[in-house]
Amino acid sequence: MKKTYAATLANLDEVYSDIGNFCRENGVDGASAYALNLCIDEIFTNAVMHGYKCDPSKNIEIELKMSGGFVAATVCDEAPAFNPLTDASKPDTASSVESREVGGLGIFFILKTMDSVSYRRRNGRNEISMTKKIGK
């Protein structure tokens, strides 16, 4: 599955539906599908809010495919270059929830949830690729 979405949070329902359909059609277990959905939601939302500053004229592309017992997902946008693996602030995981600043846990969550996560800037696009082993 490869699809382009307008960069608006209103499209998240369509993204969820498309991910769900892909997972059902490819026999992806419920826990892996749920993790994939949450991680793509985080990347999509960050691209909309931070990369594109809520500009609905911009696009975000999502590609999903099966590869040797893994689901491979790539999310691409044409926002200014930003590598969340190196450019994002490290989250405060030691303080209590009440004393932490809001935000900053998204990439931490993605790294803990997915089996691999990588970033590259190619042809003026941010590309975040992730894999998740089915049934893991």
C-alpha cells in the first residue's frame, strides 16, 4: 500500500482505516497492527503540526509492505529537514509525570515499540522508515 494524504489531522481516520485494511489483508496480528498505527499516528501528527505548521496544501506519503515476517512502514514529507532520531530533545523519563514538560515522548515511544527505525533526507524529503516483526 502506498498512499498520499493531505497534511491535516482530519485525515487520521483515513490513515487508521488504510492501516487496518492493510494489516487485515496481510495477516498482521492485532498487537503489531496497534503498534504500527500508534507509531504512524505520531509521525503523521508531528509532520502536520511541526513540519508543515498545519498547512493542508502539503502532503504526507505512507507506504506499507510486508517483508520476511516484518511490516515495513515509510512515512515521507517535504517539510524542512528534521531527523527526529538526532534532532529531537531527549525526553525526561526520570521525573514524575506531573513535573515533566508536555511532549517529547513520541520518538522515545516509537524507538521502544518498533524493531527498527531509521531516517534519511532524500530528494528534498524526510523519510522515516520502521519495521515491526509480526507477532512480536
